[in-house]
Amino acid sequence: MSRIGNNPIAVPEGVTIDIKDDVVTVKGKLGELKQNFSGVSIELEDGQVLVKRPSDSKEHKAKHGLYRSLVLNMVNGVSKGWTKELELVGVGYRASNQGQVLDLALGFSHNIVMELAPEVKLETVSEKGKNPIVKLTSHDKQLVGQIAAKIRAFRKPEPYKGKGIKFVGEELRRKAGKSA
């Protein structure tokens, strides 16, 4: 059984938490996030957030750990922020951006142009001799992960040569090619 839900969440300086009518609002220097919750009670005591469950039923145990993790991610997001880095591996693969518009050349007959949400900060790094990198930064962990997964889905890494879009630091399972 997981005991994640029992751990208190320390609230750093500059972060305010408001709990009203089954909605948790977390405000910080990077932004504001809201989350609905049900099946548990969330309390703010002595600069710590406590998530408590009413019973030991399976549903309450599951929601206990879930909402504790969601609130922790919100607190970390508005205080530090979340970053995902994607690496484009392949000959001729390029990435560039104009503001919030990402332009990807991934070996298709046309470039892929994608407009990102205004909450996400986009940055592309292209150095000679190195693979292009796309950096996504935001206070919302779920949004960053969702956009990163969408970009990765345009050209998933293939197992033979490793070409495609992968997360920086991701270990790919490689296969041996044809044996002659």
C-alpha cells in the first residue's frame, strides 16, 4: 500500500493556497493553478498542506495519493516551474520558432507548424554538429507533458537507427538489424 498521501506538503515562501468548495487554488510567482477534488479533505495547517481520507476504502486510498501528488506538482510548478526537453535525432531534422509557433522539419514532404498555448514558454536550440533541442517550460506540469507528448508523436524514435524525436536523457531500446 502506498503511503504517499500521508506525507505533508511544505508550502514555500511566496506561494499562497486557497481551499474553497472542493477547489484548491495555488498562486505563486510563476502563475496560478486550480484543481477540483472529491473523496478527500485538504487542509492548510502551519504552512503545510495535509490531505486526509475519510475511510480506508479502495477509492479513498487511491484518491488520497492522487490529490496529494497533484497539489505537490501545483506547488512546485508555481514556485520553480516544469521543463521538458525534446531532442530531434536524424539527418535534416530541424526545429525553429517564431514566438509561440513551432516549425519542425522531420523528413516529411512538408514542415509541421504547431501553435502552442500561451502558458508554455518555447525555446529551440540549434548548434552545429549537435541535434536540435526543443525546450518547453511552464508552471503547469500536465500541460507541458501533454504538449511534449504531442510533439514526440509526430515522429517517434524508431528502434533500429534511433531516428525520431526523443526526450533528452531517454534510453531507447535498440534492435539489431538484418544479419547477413
